[in-house]
Amino acid sequence: MSPASSHGEHFAEVVVVRHGQTDWNVSGIIQGRMDPELNETGRQQAAMVARQLSKEAKPAAVYSSDLKRAAETAHMIAAACCVSELVFDRALTERHMGLFQGWSIDDAKRSEAYKAFSRGDRDNELPGGGESLNQLLERCVPLLNEIAEKHKGERVVVVSHEAVIKEICRHADPTSSGGRQIPNTSISVVHVSGSDGRWILEKFGDVGHLNEDGSVHRVSDGDGTSA
């Protein structure tokens, strides 16, 4: 169903995809603005989400973070969906994690600095030049409103990162993201009316194109989507 028929001609259907897996994801290292590439599993995941999206309504454009892990995922989606408009925007980049970038998640959680910032205040900036959750929200929501205004009645794909996608979903539905994960190459869908700021969350963190354990469905060499 098109966004125009499901939610009115003023809405854009924004399909938000998290990038594929990296070695840092596997090792539990906080990436933030650091720029590791996809690993082999991540490339296979990206091929599978691209294949899934190619079976659905064609997007008018693909927008992406410029970090390598998102950009490679976006390139694969654009190619599979035969989309020529691929736009990279730093407003979609991952949350700046400040001091903690490059730390293991376990080491970060044991630190006094982490304990100090993790008390639930959305205005708390991460130590070492990192972003608060409200700063993150303030840079990604206006961009999605602009995208929706440009693509009224159309479908677009946005490729980004876990923290960004959680904020997008939370903005659409404040009850959506509590304790729930955004797996690599999961699909979330938000209907956005750029003209009046209405957001409707339709899907959150769906991995139906992957196996239950997050691994990829193996595909034959002949279907053009194998990594």
C-alpha cells in the first residue's frame, strides 16, 4: 500500500534501515562517529535487506549517513531497488559518543563518567564532546521533516544507526523504544507529514528478512544478491 493511500497524500513513507554488522558490533565496542566497515556478515545482511526492499514499492530516493557502515548498506539498497538518487547527510550519522568511542561497552558501564551521564536526563551531553539525546533528536527530526516534505506521497529509504533510529521511532511513538533493540539491517517504518509535523510509527526493528538468530538467509549465487 502506498503512503498516499494509507495515510493521506501529505505523508511520506520513510523506511528506516540500520546498517549491517561490523566487527565492532560483534566485539561490543562503542562505535559512535568512529568509522569501521561492514564485516562479511554485515555485507550479507545488507544484501538481504536490499533484496527484501527490492520486492516492495520502489523508493523515490535513498538517504544515508556518510559513515562507511551505513554508506555501504545504502549503496546496496539503492542498487537493488534501481534508485539513482542516493543522498548522504551528516544529520543521519550516529550519535557522537564522546569519551566512550572505541571503549568496550563493559568498560564504559564500569566508569564513573558513564554512571554520571546515565541518569536519564536527555539534556546530559556525553563527556568528551559527545551529544545529549535531545541534541541528537534536534538534528535528525528536522531532516526527516524536510525529506517528507520533498517526497509527499512517496516512499523513501533512510539508512542510519541504532541511536538515531531509536530517537526517530521514539519521536513517532514515545512508547516504542523502551528496552527494545534495533538489530543490524532491521527495518522500521515511519509515516511523516513534513507540512504539519505528524509522525506515525508503523513498524519497529523488523528482521523478518533475517533468521531468528540475526544471521542471514543464504541465497543462491544466481539471484544477484549474494554478498
